[in-house]
Amino acid sequence: MEQLLHYVWKHKLFPLKPLHTTTGQKVEIIDPGLSNPDAGPDFFNAKIKLDGVIWVGNVEIHERASDWKRHHHDQDPTYDSVILHAASDIDAEVKRTNGEPIPQLELHYPPYLLENYQELIQTSHYPACYRLIPHLSPFLLHSWLSSLQTERFEQKTQQIFQRLDFCDRSWEGAFFVTLARNFGFGVNSDAFELWAKHIPLAAVNKHRDDLFQIEAIFFGQAGLLQELPADDYTEKLMKEYAYLAHKFDLTPAEDCRWKFLRMRPGNFPHVRIAQLACLYHRSQGMFSRLMELETLQELREIFKGGTSVYWLTHYVFGQPSPSHPKTLSQSSIDLLIINTVVPFLYAYGKHKGEEQLCNRASQLLEDLKPENNYITRMWEECGLKAAHAGDSQALIQLKKNYCDSKKCLYCRIGYEYFKKEQKE
């Protein structure tokens, strides 16, 4: 339970009696230091007092003192800066690389803390802290949701920067890959991202005035033109793709496993690809345009779109259906804005050092209604209702990055739970 010991140290949950090292030195913890999630000592720049002498340096924590040697810290100069080693079982001495001993503190967690922790990670209720949520102060919840929203922004920014590297630093390219992924709406997101990475936007731009040629490239690269029922449209599409594939040396994306099972026809990949083709046909320099628009209504207008005439009466190739326009619903458009436009505004603002873009991203989330999905519904049942899309993004972050991984020790709601010595 080393993580629990980290929690005890970070929040100074020490017994109400004088602390001493194993050699009898009196210990006073002035500042536990900064938690280090990466390689190296567990806490940086701690300040402690040993027999009245102040020491500033790093702290390492293990369940057993013998873990020091087992992890080869005695051979790593990185750990020579450790001024105190804490463990619940002092079963060995610990030394720096030069053989100098390091003071050790026997550290334990209070019984109530272990009890609460085990209840949180073992309970069958979800989330485990659901009883506590209605009793928390609005200020605490608002503060935590704001932090989670920022955390989600930063996480998505890193994903965008990775796609930017893949696209040779092209923001238009990275935007297209991200938008395509979100056109998968969860079920086909991975397939859409893989497909988008095989779309040569430079070639698409040369034929942007011709929707049929864009469709040929898009469907051909998706691997959907290899075995088709015969109709005039699909036959012409195959011939056009063969011509463009030869012209631009195109190869269809492999391993695009498109999913159709238990899916409404309007969400079929054929329809979504047709919508994307129409969107890129109508919107020259989409990324640049979206970065300049300031109102929610202007953004929604960009995504309204539709498809070519063929898809009014089809959901897949060669199988006619009653005529129905294949436009995106407003809820779908808002999801694309939340998951594509907003993160790009924030990431581009970080890249350019333009805070107003980051602020615009946050404002857009506050202008949008909260998402309605199983995660937000779950939190609402527990008494935590999202007021806007910024809150719903924060609740998604809370569930995926904390609850799913049982990281209650790092959650502010979990902290409030751990503070209670007497459980209800």
C-alpha cells in the first residue's frame, strides 16, 4: 500500500505524538515537498528538521526499507539527494552511493484511512463516494470541476501536438485527423482516425471544387470500394478512384475495421464519410476559418452541411432507401465543437501564446449545454449535475482518469472521504 503511505506523507496525517528516526533523532515535517509522478525520488524539495537542524532535499517512500536496495537506489546518484527515507517496515538500512546512511522514519497510515480506502476501491456501488457528494460544499465541487476541465484541456492538447507531429506540423492536417476521429462518435473513432491519416489533404485540395472526386478519394482510402453492389454511382466512383490513386500514388488504409452492428443507419461510416466529403468541399481552409469565428452560432453553421444527392436515398452503396437528408443534428454538431473546435482553440492558443484563444475555448464550453451520456447521467444520479459543457467535460475526466483507475487518493472528493474518521 505504498500509494497510501504517499498520501499520508503528502497530507501530513501523522500520529499525534513526537516523530523520531530509527536512530532516535527528533523529526519535524515543515514541508512534505512536491509529489513527483516521474522517475526519481517521490517528493522534491521537502523541508524537515532533524534534532533542530533544518534540511532541504528529497524524500523517498517505500512499503519496506529493503525496497531501497531492491530498486537499486543505492547505486543511483539521483537518490543521493534524499534526506529522509520513510517506510512502514524498517527491515534494512538505506545508504547513498558513497555508503553514507540516510535517516529513516517509520511511517504508518491510520486504521480509519485504510478502512475508508478499502471501502472506496472495493465497493460495488459506482462511484464509490456517491454518499458523500450531496454533502460537499458547492465551492469545493466547483473548484474541483474547474481543475478537471483544465486537466482535460491539457490532455487533449498533448494528443493534438502528437497528431501535429504526425502531420509534419500541419495544423490543417492535425485538425482533419481529429475531426475525422470525432466523426466516428465513439464506436468508429479509431477506424476514422486511421482512415484520416491515409487521406492526402494536398491531393484533396487540388480537387476541392469537385465533390465527386473528394468522395472517390475518401471512400477509396477507406477500403469501401473493393466489393460493391453494381449501380451507376458506385461504378463511376471506382473508376474515378482508380484514376486518382494512379495520379497520387494512393493506397487504401489497411485494418480499418468499420463497425455496423447495433448502429442506426444514420451513423453508418458511409454516411459519415459522405458528410465529411461535403464539409471539406464547402469549407476551404477549415481550420483557419474556425479559429477566426467567435460565436457559437457561426460555428454551428459551418457544420450543418449535408451530403451529395446519392446519399439522400442511400445509407450504404447500392441499396436504395426512402429519401432522407443526411444532415448532422444540433447535438452531434455540438459534440464536434466540444471535442474538436474547442480543444484546437485551446491548443493553438497555447502554441501561439495567445491567451484570448484559450479563454474563448473555455467560454464556448460554458455557452454549450452539458453532454447527455451515461457518465453525466451517473453523476447526476449521485447529486453532481453539470451546468454546462465545461462541467460535463470535467465529469468525463473525473470518471475516466480517476474513478476507472481507482485513483481516489488523488481526487478531491476522495480526500474529503478520507478525512472522515467515522464513516456514516
